Amino acid sequence: MTEHARSHSPHDDSSASNTDPAEFWEQRYAGEERVWSGRVNRTLSDIVSGWRPGRALDLGCGEGGDVLWLAENGWRAQGIDLSPTAVARARAEAEARGLGVDRAAFAAHDLAAWAGEDPAPDDRYDLIAASFLQSPVELPRERVLRAAADRVAAGGHLVVVSHAEGPPWAAGLRAQHQHSHADFPSPDSELAALALDPKRWQVEVAEVREREATGPDGTVAMLRDTVVVARRLAE
């Protein structure tokens, strides 16, 4: 479900708004040989580089680019995505890179169902990342992100990176946005959705960052991403 250095935006299918999420994303991945580039989301790598590796979870991992990068940099990383095809590709790539399931593990799972589960007391992560967790089909994004925050261990981090606006090459994107489940959060709206208790969390980053990207027609543009990084304080 995430975007890893590719030009496609998950908001550019106006016919998808009433489609079953599992069906939509499985068709999205199964319909192409590869959807994303396979490279790590640069914003995530910039933020996480230098942190002490631990246990990590990537929500909406797609074909696994972020999870694989984390695993290759010392993390015990897991990824969840709605699409079995995406997860199968991620597993195959992990195997090709010599990464065992103890380093890079993947599961096909409905994030809405995951958010409704009661986490086990030891089901905590030092890093939970949600990169471009935005969808033209219904996704209880706020509930998913709050469930993610509940699973961050003391001293761990929640990292949320989102499209702050659509790319210029996505024709009609803003008009479609008005009729879909997609959203372009600001730092303030992202923090409001997370509703983090200031007694338990320290917000380290809440800003819009720019990055250069290339569209399908070769057009180069600066895209804007909303970035939120929060650290859970010791209990």
C-alpha cells in the first residue's frame, strides 16, 4: 500500500472508492509485474539511520522495500499488507537477499482487523512505520495509526510519512480526492488523528518535507510529504 520511490500515487483511481479494499489492492499488485521500485522510502531511511536497531513493524508494507532495508541494517523487521501478491513478492525478495524470517517477516493481513485486535503484553515494537498509508478505498486510517501507537514500546518510535498533496502529473487528482476515501494530512491533522498523550509521548518531528521525484512521463517535480516522528516515553 506504500509508495517506495515510484511516481504512482495511490489516489489516482477515481473508480475505486466503492471497491472492497482487499480486492482493490490485490488487483493493484497482481495486475503488474512490480508496482514499486523496491527501494526504501528515503524519508524513513533518513530518519532511522543512526538509531539503535530493535524490533520493527511496517504497516502497509507493499512489496517490502522498507522492511528489507531495515532488516539489512540490523532490525528484526516485520511487514503487514492487505495483498497476498505483494507479500509473496516481499518474501521472495527477502529470500533472494539471504534474509531469514527472523530478520524480515511478512504477513498478508487486513489492517482494519489488526487494529481491532488486543495486542499481547509482549507485542511491542521499537519502531512502527506507516509510509504513505493512504488509500482510494476505505481504510480506517486513524484507528490503524492509534493502534500502532498502542504497540510502540517505551523508548520506541512511531514514524508516519504521508503525501501532503498529490503529484502534479496525477490528472484530476484534487477533484477525485473530493469523492474518495483518500486524504492529504497536514502535520497538525496528523497529530490530531494520533491523539498522543503528551505525558507518554514526545513529538520529535511534525513538519512538511520536500523530495524530488520523477513522473511517468519523465517530469521531475518536488513533492511534499507530511512527516511525524514521536517517541514513547518510559512508563
